Amino acid sequence: MIQRHELGLMETDHIRNHVWIPALKKAELNYRPMIQTRHTFATIAIDSGEDVGWVQQMMGHSSLQMIYTRYYGWIKKRTRNDGTAFTASFETGVIAQEKE
């Protein structure tokens, strides 16, 4: 009996040539390396508002620096980037409540 791994079905070249490339063609997308799915995952997760620490763990990075260096440009600016969110925390009493 031939073992499944002996057929090479789980090898990168097999998956790329028999699954990945045909799927891209069927979706009418230009070729891109499979490794880019990691970047897509990280970008979508961060853009969706996931905690960057969680994304870091999922990506297997040892620090947040890689996430910020690589993906900071993709993080949606959910505020006006002018300190408004910070000052709003005073107005809503978030900081005052944390001290209690």
C-alpha cells in the first residue's frame, strides 16, 4: 500500500501546481505566491479591528514590531489622528473610572 505522503499530495509543489494555480485561474486572478495569504490574513484581521497582539501570535512573530513595521499602513485610521480619541476618554470618564 502506498502511503499518502509518498504520493506527494501534501508537498508545496503539488499544492501550488494542482490546487493553488488552478484556483487562481478559475477566480480569474493573477498569479501570486501562496505566502501572500499570510499577508492577506494579517491585513484583513488588523483592518477588521482585531487586536494586533492576537495577530502577532497568529503570525508567529516574537514581537509587535514586525506587525507595525509591515502592516501599519493597512490599519484603518478609526479616529482623526489628532488626539481626539485621547481627549474623548476624559470626557467619557474612562480614565476617571479606571482610577476608582
